[in-house]
Amino acid sequence: MEQQNATISKIERLCTDIVRLTLYAPSIAAKAKPGQFINLKTGPGFDPLLRRPFSIHNIDGEGHLQVIFKILGKGTSALADLRQSQTINIVGPLGNHFQASPSMCLIGGGLGIAPLLFLARSILGQQDVPTLKIILAARNKQELSCFTPEFEALDLPLYLATDDGSLGHHGLVTELMPTALSGDTDWQVCSCGPHPMMSAVATICRQHKWRCQVSLETMMACGISACLGCAVPASDHNNTGKQYLHVCQDGPIFWEGDIKWT
């Protein structure tokens, strides 16, 4: 982990309220692994005071890393107003990372799709590429189309769903899992998205005895477990023996069995 001033190489509006930020931060990009995150300072002053955590969407091997965010409040609005060649203070890479297995399915919903591109590209760069499928979902075609071009370019089995049926399956990612993950394959699922979606995915994985990793998203102001603001309840049989887990220190990647979902 390190702190540095990164240069903004590009800032793009993928749709009305979703922004992709490309930063030149070679030392952090070189250390980053899929599933990790960075903390961004949103401006030069102390308002907003807290940094904003974002999962790493992609790295390019030339010192650049990307994050994607939705404009929701003062901090993200300030980030969206930044311009090319400006600098921004970042801390990272933070947290742990996804683990690979021979047969994998990546399941993302909404902004939770963002870190799965880095994971997919990392898997495809391995010498022995595992079986890999991807399921993505969002509210509507406009939101899902912010992400699909880069995933389509990977030339992998890709299953899409939208809440309103405007693109792909009309319904939930869990309704696509039986089709995508048919057969007796010992799948490992990696999921990121809204909490109810990941809880439902985790339930299906337990039923089929598939291993499942989830990427939790919460407010992680410090990124080093000093503020204790990112605590989530742990299951009674989690591997750490803790009653609560801290997303920034113990995660953000967890085995689904370590989390108390309800």
C-alpha cells in the first residue's frame, strides 16, 4: 500500500451518471490484484473530509488503472468535475483479492460489474486458462451497456439480464445461473453487486456446493481498519472467529460462508 498523487489521463461519461476515471499511477497499478480497491481524495481541501473507496476496474500494463463510479453526492460530483492532466491523491492498492479456480463464473450487478473486468482479464492472462463464464445484470439497457462492450470483446460466454427486460433476460441473475452453470462442473463463483443479489447468489452456491467469493461494498473511509466504519456481521462459523469483519482489512473479498447475510 502507498499514497501518491496520480495524474488523470482520461475521464469519460459512460452514461448520464456513470463515470470512468483513468489514472496514471504506475507503482500502484503494478501491485494491484483483481478485487482490490483504492481510496481517492475528492479535492484539495477538507470538504468532503472522507476519501472515497473504489474497486479497481482495470489496469493496462503501462501504469494506468481505472475506476468506475456513479454520481451520487458531493464527493462523486467533485470527482466527475475533474479534468485531464489534473492530479488526485490516491492510496492503494488496498484489501485482499479474488482467488482463481479451474472453473469460474463471474456474476456482477450494477456498479458491482466494475471489478470483474480486471478479474476476467487477469484470468485470461494465465498460462492455464480456466473455464470462464460471465453473468451481468443492471436496471436497464442504458446502465448495462456502460459495461458490456469490454466484456463482449473478451469472447467468453456472456449472459445478460435487466430488471426491465430492455436487454437480455428480463429478470434476475439468479434466474440465469441454472442455464449458465448446468452440468456437474465444480464451479467457483465470484460475485459483486447489491447485497440482496449476492445473498441470493450465495444461497444458490450453497445449495449446489459451489465455492463462492463475494466482494462487499461499504463506506471505507480510512482503508486500514482504523475508523471501524466498515464492520459487517460475521457468520457463527466464519474462519476468523470474529463476531464482526471489517471490509477494508478482512476483505473486501470474502468467502460467502464467512458472512451473516440476514
